[in-house]
Amino acid sequence: MKQDSQARDIVSIKSLSVSANIGPDCWGRSRAQPLLLDIGIGLLKPLSLDKVGSSDDVNDTVNYGTSDIEISGNLYGVATLTLIHSRSIAGRYNAQEVRIHVEAPKAILLADGLGMSQVTRTQPHVKQLEQEVWWFVKDLTLGVIIGVNPPECLAKQRVIVNIEIVQQSVAKFGGLDWANLISDVTKALEASEYLTLEKFVMEVVRVACLSSEKVDVATARAQNTSAISFAHSPSVEITRFRKHFIAAQGNI
């Protein structure tokens, strides 16, 4: 294997802060709220930054000042705008891969953020771009009775949940109602008791998948920060297609 085949050149912008009205915030008020953007540009040719690495000339690299995104509308408008911007970046810099991560840290009261991640890739000798888009809820905190020991059955423990959703076509089905999805998950999980973290996570995935016909795939990861004294937490992650639970309902 040639040495250059392992070379990777990536230019990134981390935590670009913008403010935009993307719909209701965590208090249900429709007004501008903070957004954080990460942009990563993977350059197509191996050793693409060799020129600027030698010349030390800003004209030989990505122009960070023109890599910003203007955002308005809702989160699904953000998806469309970032898709257009990804194509623009890919063409401008002959990029092999463009990653855009948009997070609204104040969108959900009990979570650290709601957002979307998008990867746009170019294929050699193929004009069509390949896109992956998924939505996420970051660090949703729930109070849950979970465990097999007597003390664990008496008091609620803090469980941190992360949810990722791949939805069916936004253009065809419209946007997910995130407020209802989070409400469904919170009500179902906090009102129940569990012996294992595995059962808890499976319930999160099931409720998320069945919350809307627009959901295609759901992934849930949960951490119980009180379970192990000398570790931060055990963690369980489960991914299922919505059709898995639809089929299970049909067999009941």
C-alpha cells in the first residue's frame, strides 16, 4: 500500500455561533435562539494542503471567512440550506466530504440540544452526490426507577438519554414533531419501572419509532450515572427500524 493512500487533509470550523428563529424554543416561544455549527471539509486529492504547507499563503487554502451559513426557518429549513451549502463547498474546494452539524442547545428544556448532522460525499467519476442526514436529541435527562437492588427500587435515578432519528423523506412527509416525540418518550419512561438498562433503552427506541410514521430508524443510547461507584456509568445502545415494532404489533 502506498504511503500517500493513508494521507488525509481536513479543514474544520468548530462551534460557529449564530442566532436564528427556527421555531419554538424550550418555553414554546417563537423567537431567535442560539445555534452552534460545526463544518468539516475533507479535501479530495491526497496531500491537498501541501501547497499552503509550503507557501504559507492564505490564498492556497480554504477561505474560512466564506464558509458560513445563513439560517432561517425551522430545523428542516436548516437541513435544506445546509444541503445546498454542502454542494457549494464541495464544488468550490473539490472536497471529497463535507460534514455539517447544527445544534440548538436551548430547544428542549430537559436536554442539552436538538439538532441535525449531515454528511455529503462525492464519488470518483460520478456527478451525483451521496448524502446522509440524521437528527438527534442530546443528553435528555430523565428520572427513572431502575435496578434490582432494594434501594434502587425506592428512588428515581438520573438516566441520560441520547436519541438519533433517520426519518423518511422530508420533502414527502414534512418535519417531525419533536415536542410530541420528546413528550411521548418522557411520559412513557418516567411513569414506568425497569430492572435493566437494556429494557429501558429498548422502550426508548420503541416509543421513538412508533411516535410518528415519518420515523424510519431510531437509535437510543442511555447511561445510568448512579449504577457503578467507581465508573462514570454503564451504557447501552440499541438501533431498530420502525418496521421492527410494526411487525411485532401485528404478531400480538
